[in-house]
Amino acid sequence: MASDTSLPRLTGCTGQPGIPQLRFRAVIVLVTLLASACGVDRIVSVPPGAGNRTIVAASGEEIEVTLGNAGPALYASPPQLSSSAVTFESVEVVPPYTPAGPTQRFHLRAIRVGEAVVQFRRMLGDSVIAVVEDTIQVR
């Protein structure tokens, strides 16, 4: 008599896949979802600079633009956007905190294919004392 050394079937009493098979399938689905989501949540980070930059981002990506200040002036929030290809999400003051003036990080999101010119207006009271203008191309 030959003995059967094959692995037991993983089925429940109704012939349906058993718990180990269902867990394996759930893990595969979860890994697939996480892998596809990772591409959308990338952040395009733009360090402090002179402005007049061209930034390229994919639709759905977050864009971070960091601007430094000197003195009491701050960049106005929200910045001016020339089109709906990009939307403003938030702004924050980030370290290092220096007596020279705060560093601000603007969070934008690329929404749809197109181009948007973003104007960051540096304000002292009601007066615009400087403008940083960047172009964002959404692909």
C-alpha cells in the first residue's frame, strides 16, 4: 500500500478555501494595494532658493516649497495660483528657528495635467516687498 505524502488540502467543510488560503490571498491584495499607493504619495521637495524655478510633478503628488525669510516679513498664505492644475493644502513654519526670520514650507498638490504659476508674496503688513514665482508642470 502506498502512503499519500502530499500536503493536505486547505478547504473548509463546504469545499471552500480554508483560513490559511484566505489569509494568503488577503496578504497578496494588501501588498498590491500598498505598492500601488506608494507611487501617488511621493513628495516633490523644493529647497529654499531664488525662485523662478520650474518644478515637474506627476498628478497626485505633493509638492513642498520651502522659503526663507529675513526680518519680520512673512510669505502670504495661500499663494496665488494661475490655474487649477495645482492646489494649495497648507503652510507651516519649520526649524531651525532663527532670529533672522522664519522658514516657511508650503504644501501644494498636483491635481491635473497642466501648468500653474505659483506666486509667493512676501508681505510686511499690507505691502508686498518681494515675490517668488515658480512654475509647476503637472504630467
